[in-house]
Amino acid sequence: MPNLLTDEPESADIATDSVQGVSRGITAPHGTTKARIERAALTLFVERGVDGVAVREIAAKVGITDAAIYRHFKSKAELAESLMLAIHERLTDLVREVGAKNAPFRDKVTDLVTDYCAAADDDWDLFTYHLLHLHHFPHLFAGESSSHVRRVGPISVCANMLKQAVEEGEIEPGNTQLLASMVLGIVLQAASAKAHLRVRGPLSIYAPEFDKAVWAVLRHR
């Protein structure tokens, strides 16, 4: 067990189940107290939403005092935002990296679907948090303000990839923002069904079906 008075695990040999479970970090190194706070908060936020969780409940789940949480995060809001930004930026970078590949467009489509599913399966709680609770943070993504800078997201980056495909004659011209929403929506709608226990198993097993559906949307509309 980590030393709750520090950020460091008592042993450098962190057990596999800890790395994959309660001690797996999101923005913090695995095994640290901050990582355990993040993971506990994430679990509770996914279950009940940000507004339905109190700081004392997060602290109790970690086994620390409320005050210990405030040594790492100024507020519950900052904690919730940091988790959302972490997964939002990871997914955005994922799409950007696929779009930047020196590969045929058809291969990029397959890679996009495959990588998105893999990201979901790698940390399902974090992916579900993004999927189900992004609406809680309109101030982070809707536009610039005195405290927040407008951020691009996976759909906007995907739209750029599709725009390039249009320019290169790979797909017919169209509303690329709408198309990007449809492309990622095929995966996200299935992910939503999984989150509500209507679809079973890792998303990656369905990737070939998603791939065919995405290609049908792009080529046969």
C-alpha cells in the first residue's frame, strides 16, 4: 500500500492489479496518492456524475482525509476538469496522429477505428467518463473566456482529416464536420450501448464491423 503521507508508493514494485486498478494514474504516476485520488474520483464520477459526488466520499474511498485531497487539487471542480481534459486530449491526439500518417486514406480509416476502440478498452472508466459526462464541461470546449481557451476535439481533428481526403479525391465533398460526427458516432454509439450494458465485451472485437460501417458512410452517401 502507498504511504498516504507522501506521493510515493512504499515499494517500487507496484503490483499489476494496482497499476490496472485503484493505483493506476491518469495525470499522476502510477501508485502515487494523487493517482489513487484520481482513480477513486473517476470511479465515483462515472457512477453518479460530478455533482453527485462529495470530496469526503473520494477521500473515504482512497482512505485519506479531505485535507489530503486539497494538497493535490484546489477543488473537486479542478479534479473533475483535469480528468476530462486528460481523456479529451488523448483522444484528440489519437485522431491527429492517425491523420498525420503517411498511408492510404482507407488504411487511416481502419487505424482510426481500431485505435479509438483500443483507447476505450485500455481505460474503460476514463473513456466512459468522457462519453457520458462531457456535457458537464461546456466552458472547457465551447469557446474562449477569461479563464479557458477554446480547445479542438476529436471531431474537429477528424473533420480536418476528412477535408484532406476530399481535397485528394478520396471521398466526395460534403459537410466534413457532420461526416466526422457520423464517423466517430458509429463507435461512440456502440460505446454508449456498452456503458448501458446493452453491448458486451471489449469494443475492439467489434472494430471490423465499425470499420465497414464507417467506410460505407464515407463512400456510399
